[in-house]
Amino acid sequence: MSSTGPRPGGAPVVEAVHITKRFGSTVALADAGIVVRPGEAHALVGRNGAGKSTLVSILTGLQAPDAGSVAFHGRPAPPLGDRQAWRQLVACVYQKSTIIPALTVAENLFLNRHARGPDRLIRWRALHRDAERLLAEWSVDVDVRRPAGTLSVEQRQFVEIARALSFGARFIILDEPTAQLDAAGILRLFERLRALREQGVTFLFISHHLQEIYQLCDRVTVLRDARHIRTAPVAELDRQALVSAMTGEDVSLPTAAPRPRDTGAAVRLRVRQLRTHSGAELSLDATAGEVVGIAGGGSSGKVEVAEVIAGLARPASGSVAVDGRTLRPGSVPDALDAGVGLVPQDRHREGLVPLLSIAENVTMAVPGRIRRYGLLSPARRDGLTRRIIGELTIKADGPQVPAAELSGGNQQKVVLGRALAGAPRLLVLITPTAGVDVRSKQTLLTAVDDVRQRGTTVLVVSDDLDDLRICDRVLVMFQGRVIGEKPYGWTDHELVAAMEGVELDHA
């Protein structure tokens, strides 16, 4: 846990009590609340649908509660229409960036607040000077004249935080800020957040990665089923107790069982001298029923090699074969025909068609399995989908529910369901549990363990340690090269160190 603690004394930065919010017949919050003290990093956790997003919308003045009250520094919250007053009290940095890529950093920082002369024209020199002064004040090292679209995810977050602070707010809500960062980026983000706390900034931190709660936060509030369950110092809750509070039950994530590697088993996946256009390289043999991890940071090349193996991208050189059949480079249809299933990195952009139903999403890659007499059979399609819904415990009223209406965790289950619908020989999973709650993570990883028992070879490409625990072995990539292989039994410390290119001395 961070050594930086909350400042004693004073009214809470925000106090929301007895909050109830309904949307039609759906109760989003029921007599819930939260108290955040000055200077602390306070975690807000809960499964998808627990009420976190609704509470954030109320804390930021985007919605009014049906019952209950919100106070900042001991004073009632401003009217919803007074956006300027809200900006001076609280800001939210969302997982989906609100930075406008086509504008410069300076223009984003002072959007609709540009310095203007008597002729109402923008005074560009003054704008750049004000932007540089603002970023310097909060130690953000970014060229203010640079187009915002060229910033990294990490830089965009720092710019958004600086923009929020420029309105006067000293209470920042961070919604899944690490979802798109590699391990090194997360460490830098946490260092900056600790420094900002020393300058008097208070944070509400929302994350599905529980280890981050223990690294950064002082206290944690748990929501479950729209209700406040518990608020406690992080130091007083072990991981199992926190998971139990979130789910109402004991939840344990699956891990690989130690088993000797069968060097004489037939090779299911053979990757030979693969080289991507970004320069990443990989050679690999994996047998039937084996789960192999590929770990590494954002610039390691792990995602690029996985996308080549699955047919999403063409390699610069090398080959991929499944059960002795060499795949046509860059051909998704050929990969599907060879028995390759894929969960892509970004479910929103590559994994789902939101306006289509669950059934249409699950079966779009296996038309041959839902035809009868040469025509699509709705009964077969829905029957296959109902089986997937049951196996993956997808919360939906039936196959015809649009994917857009599902929670993030259930959407990810639909993506996995499509990959499993064709009974794949090889399953490629790229960051398979990103942005899902712990219960959904358990379901997804248990499903992977089930298919490996049926002989499917699984490739898990991730830097989430929970994803990698189901692997028989983990290849570690750094700057485009495999720098090591960790057998079952690795420790968190040694795997994270390897992903950062650090060799540990075990002497």
C-alpha cells in the first residue's frame, strides 16, 4: 500500500449518503453512498452492474439521485446546471479518452477557454504560454504544440488530469486508468498520482485489477447489487475478503496444475522464425492441451505476433502451422478453417458487432454449423447460442438480446463464445479478461481450463498475472524478442521483472 496517507481533519472531500437511483424498473443504486477524505486514494470496486458508473455520474453532477444527498467539503453539491461549479469541485478521467485528437495539447487544455485579444481572436502565444505553465506546475512533460492524437495513452491521461486541475478541482475520479497501460506505464502513473497527492489532490480510483488497489489506495468502498457493502482501510482486507465482499461468495481464480511437459506429444501449433513488420520475432511449438502464455509490456511485440498467428495480420517472414497445415499469411478465413479461435485485444473495435444479437455475434464465424438443407436454421443458431450462454453464464434474457445491452464482462463472454463455437484446435486469447470484474474473470479463465482438458491448445497473450496463472509455461518477450521461458511455479516478482527486462539474481 502507498505510504502516502490521507490528511487528518477537515470535512470529507465528498460525502454521498442514502443515494438511490432508478432507471425505469431497474434499481441502479439503493441507499448507497461513499465518503472520501482529503488527500487519500480511495478505491471504488464492484462487479459490472454493481452501480459504480451510476455513482460516478452522480458524484460528477451528470445525474441527480432520486433520493439521498451529495456534499463537497461539507457543503451541498451545486445545481446540475452549474457546470462551472462542478468542474471546480470534481473531474473524471474516463477509460475512454475525452481528448480531441485533431487539436493540439494546448487547445485541449483550454478548450472553449482560449486566451483572446480585444478583437476576439485567439492569442496563440498566450495560449501556449498558459499551457506550458499549467503542465509545468503539475510536472507533465509534453510539448503543448503537439497534436493530441500523437500522444501515448499515458500522456493523454496526464493531460486530462492537468486539464481537470486547471479548473480548480482537487478531487479526481480515475475510471480504469491502467486498462490500456503496460506494466512500466502503470508504475509511472502511480508515481505521478503519489506526487499529486503530496500536492493536495484526492483520488477516487476505479479498477478491476485488485493488486492495484493494494499498491495505491488507503481505503476501499465495495458496491454489490446496487448497494453499499463495505468501506474499510485496504490494510484490513486481504484479497480473498475483498473478493468475497464484491461477489457475496468466495471466488478463486483457476491456476494451472503442475504437470510434466510431454516432449513426445504431437505438436499442434508450430511457429517458425516468425517476424512481424514491427520487428517482433517468435518461434514456438505447442502440443494439444497445452496452455502457453506470452507475456510482455506494451512494446514487447506480444500482441503483434499473436495477431499474425490468428491471421489478423501478415508477417514479414516466417510461417504458422496448425496440425501440420501451414496457414495462409494474413487470412482470417484460412485460420478459421484450420480451427483457430480468437479473442482479440479490443472487444469494442474487433470483437463485437454491438447492434447484432448475441446469437448473430456468437455464430457469425461458424455458418456451417447452423445450416439445414443449405439454409440458415434459426433453431440451430439459437440452440448453439443457448448452450454458449449457459456454459459461460452470460446474463441475458435470450439469444436475441443485442450485444450492446450487455455489461462489459458479458460482452467479453460473447466474444469468447464465438471463439469456442467452432470447437477450435487452437485458441488465441489476447488480454482476455481486460476490463471485466473478478466473477467474469473467473468464468472466462475456467472456460479456458475446460477447453484445454478437451485437447485444445491455448495461447494466452497478456500482462495480467491472473491470466497467465492458467499457463503451463510462459514465454517472456521484451523489445520484440523472447528473452526467457518461465515454467509453472513462477512468482509474481520474477515474472514482472522479466517483462521489464530485469534479470533477478537468485544466488
